[in-house]
Amino acid sequence: MNYGFFRAACASPDLIVADCNFNADKIIDSVRAAYELNVQLLVFPELCITGYTCGDLFLQRKLQISAIENLERIAKKTASCDCVILVGLPLAVDNALYNCAAILHKGKILALVPKTFIPNYSEFYERRWFSPASENLPQTVFVSEKNPSVPFGTDILISDSFGSGFVLGVELCEDLWVPVPPSSSHVLAGATVIANLSGSNEIIGKAEYRKNLVKMQSAHTVSAYLYANAGCGESTQDLVFSGHSLIAENGSVLAESKLFENKIIYSDIDLERILQERRKTMTFAQCAENSGNCKYRKISVALNPRISRSNTLCRFVDSHPFVPSGKIERAERCSAVVQLQAEGLAKRLRHIRCSSCVIGLSGGLDSTLALLVTCRAFDLCGINRAGIKAVTMPCFGTTDRTYKNACTLAKKCGAELIEIPIADAVRQHFKDIGQNEENHDITYENSQARERTQVLMDIANKTNGIVIGTGDLSELALGWCTYNGDQMSMYGVNSSVPKTLVRFLVEWFAEDSKDNELSAVLKDILETPVSPELLPPKDGNIAQKTEDLVGPYELHDFFLYYLLRFGFSPAKILYLADNAELPYTHDFKLKWLRIFYRRFFSQQFKRSCMPDGAKVGTVNLSPRGDWRMPSDASSAVWLEEIDRLK
């Protein structure tokens, strides 16, 4: 099983202008090398059989015939390779010469696609030799006696008969640079992969522009886009070529060649991800339905899957998909997230004319972030931070470390610190309901959580304020919150922020702060184990560590991202986890994957009535926004698949 992955490549081999025999040899060598890498689609540059810079030699009949002879030689010599191959050549059809992409598979010329937009400006003079594709093209063309009737036109798609989701559309170089590229029509007709055979020369700044163009077209069309560019051998007279090739998928670059290095680049395209994204974004289907693109011809090929679970995935899988890996990008993300959180809360405060917020401050990560964000919101509204009531409620599991950190944090933020020990109130409650204090069960723990929520709500009533929820996205996913306890508030500022990102947000505040004491306490909070602190400490230290009970949050956040963002199966999510740099064994990940699904399904009732909270990312669990799930849905189908995994 390959989970929808399809290996594709771009090649810019060595080339001699107008030497079709030499060029064909290099193309054949590249095909064989790529096939050894399990490549299923290989795209070469524009006019790669002849060379892009042949100039008036394109009009020489000898060059045209040599190109056809070598096209057929390439097809024959690569017949044993189960790989779709795209090469470029000039082709004379009736009274015109066309700049074409030839599509080959197992020794056959499947189709020829002519270039639609022919540049004739600046350094480009293609209209001197080539005609643009038009609506009046013949459906088939005579190539040679061996290939007397080959499908011809821009209305051709190549699809995999095995149902992998691979549907290929083709355009050439300038086609991408126009306002409405042919690929926009191809994808509406069903193409999931676009191949561009290009002969784009290099000038200062063009590589970055080209990269952005490819990225955005792949995003705009929700597709994989392969851009194979002419290499160094094309450089002649005033033009220099660099072989800058790219593979992008839905706005992300999967592979990119270095300039002036004629090498094969390849990556595993996720066809399932592309189709899932299109299905989720329903306007894509609406646009396709309204486009009238029903005249495309589809040519079917049988491509045996060459990637399996035993293969290493040739694709970067981010172990922390919610958190950018680069320091600069991460800082920018943190700043943007905090701004969204603060603006959302500020709007609520202005709307209800509120100048008081109540936060249960535990000295842990989530409540720390909630307080810091609330301070930002108060600043945005011009409200004195003294209106923030930071309530610390020590009880059976509170340690000196978290207590002191909470007190210091409240002081440094300018909030009013309110200390209310709740042990006596909880003991009275135990007495009322007949709970043995020595029995440290779920009632023992949740009684403390609900007592804290009651205190916060009542203080909010007294101060004409609102309670700020501190729970994060990861806790909501796992149901790691007490129903009608910390699950409830008037506004949850962290509700769409996963735990892995919470940590980086607090770290960002620590690094950004000019107050050394505040920075120090934030760093100590970061080093404190994540815990609800509901069980008595051992030797003064935290006895109850959340990740020992529910598993590592970096795993759960990984599972959550691919479950919600793309709807992947448990098997595929585990496969991705095995290909990410996560410091856990396969069996360890499998164990917590099962627990994740069990908890995720069983705890929906807590999410069905969760408070408002700002959406800050693409993944959110609000029942009013991104996630509408029955509270009583069965997890059997998912758990059965997990039970079959090894």
C-alpha cells in the first residue's frame, strides 16, 4: 500500500544544441537512473531533444527528422521502464511547426501536446519558428510510419487506470506565465498533476519569481506542479540557462534544484492529499462544474505502484506540523498567533464593555499563555491591567514551584493576584458526597477542577467580568479537561492553539521580554512538567505528569493535524509518523495512536458545547466552525484499522 504517494521527477541532463543523438543518449541515461529511484513520472525540459536555442535551425528539415528519429529511439530504449516520460521536440504538422511535449510510456508515444502561448518579446523570438496551438488542430498527427496516428492537442490528460488519482495535464514554459494558464483548465477537467517543460533563461531575480509562480499555481489549482527547466548546455550568445527545476504541491515546494547543477530532482507527491483538499474545498468542484471542461480526451495507462510501506518516503514530513521549523518563521508565526488571540478577546471586551477578566493561574503553560494574551488584549483596548484578576487556588497537588511562578507572573504582568486556597472547600464537598479523601480517583481530581471553576465564575460575577478559558486545542482533542470544570469559560483564548505551539508561544514571550525577571519566570515555567497538579506531590515535586497518562503531546498534535486537516486514515497517519523525525519507536506510536482515536471519539460531547475562542490556524475544533461531529459517533471503523496495523 502506498497511501496515495506517487514519485515524480524533473531532469535537466547535459545537452549539446542541435545534436539530437547526444541529447537522446543523455535522456535515456536519465530515464534509467530515475527508474532505479522508483520514479513513475519524469519530466524533461522544453525542446530537450534538439535544444531550446537552435534558432533558425528549427526550420531545417534535417533537424526535424532527427528529432523524430530520436524520440522513437528514446521510446524504444526506455520501454522496459514503467514510467511516464515527457520530452520536448519540434514537430511539423501540415503547414506549421509546433513546439511540443511528447508523452511516452513503455515504448509508446501516447500523445503530443503543443505549446499554447508563444513568446515573442525581449530575448524570446519563438513566433519566428513556432505556431501557437489553436482550436482547429487535428486530433491526431502522423509522426512516422511507426507512429502514423498519435493523439495531438492541448485537450489531453493521462490517467492511471489503477485508480491512484494520477491524472496528468501538460503545458510548456510560457503557458505558465500568462494570466490564465492552460493548467487552470486542465485541473478543472480532473488533472491532479501538471508537468511543465520549460526553457526559461536565468537573469537576476528570475529564479525567485519563477519559484513563487510555480508555488502559487500549484496552490491556485490544488495540484502537484513539476517544472523542468533547460540546463546549462543551452547557454549561448546572450542567454544563460541554469536548469532551475521545481516540484511543488498545493503551495509548498517539495524539491528544487540548485542553479547550474544538471541533476535529477524527485519527490513523492501525495495524490490523496490533493484530492482530499479539493473535496474539502467544495468551491473547487463548483468551479469545475461551471467551467464546461468536458471536451478533454483521457488516455489511460497502467502504472504499477512502486512505493510501498517498506520504502523510505522521499518527502519531508514535519514532526511538528503546527510549528514552523525556521527560527525567523517561527517568531513570525508566534507574533501572528498572539495578535489573533488578543484581537479576538479585545473585540469581546469592547462589545460587552468589560474591563475585568478572571484567569485561574496555575503556573503552567496554558494559563501563562492565557494571561499574557489577556494583557495584550487589555493594552489594545486601553484598559488598566489591574482589571485582570489572576486567581491562584492551591490545593492538594500544588507545588511550591508552580505556586511561586504563578505569583511572580501575575505581579510582573501588572495583574491583581488573588489567592484562594480551596482545600477546605473541597474537603467539605467530599464530606457532602461521601468521598474518601484517600481515594485518589476521578472524583477526587475533578472535584478540585470544578471547585476552581466555581470560584472563577463567582469572582467574575463580583467584578462584572468574564472568565478566560486556558485549555488548548490538544486538550480539547483528547478530552483532557473536566466537564463543567476547566472545560467551561466565557472565552477560550487558547482553544485553537495546540500544545506544541503553546510552548513556543511562551518561549517567544520569554525571548521578546525586556524584563529579565519576567523572562526568567517564563523560562522556568517552560521547564516545568505539564501537569494538572491534582494529586499530592512526592517529595515536594509534581507527582502527576500529563504526558505519562495521555502520551506525548507532540505525537497527539501530529495525529490531530493529519486527522482534521486532510482526513487521512490511521494507517497513513502512522506511516507519516514513521517517516517524520519523531523520537519514538513504531510500537510506541501505534500504542498512543489507538489511545488518541479512542479519546478523540469518546470526548466529543465536551467540544460540542465549548466556549467561543479565536480561530488562529487551519485546524480548529469549534462546533460553530471547522468541526461538526456527532457526540455519539462510533470509532469502531478507525480502531479496527489500528488493530490490524503492526
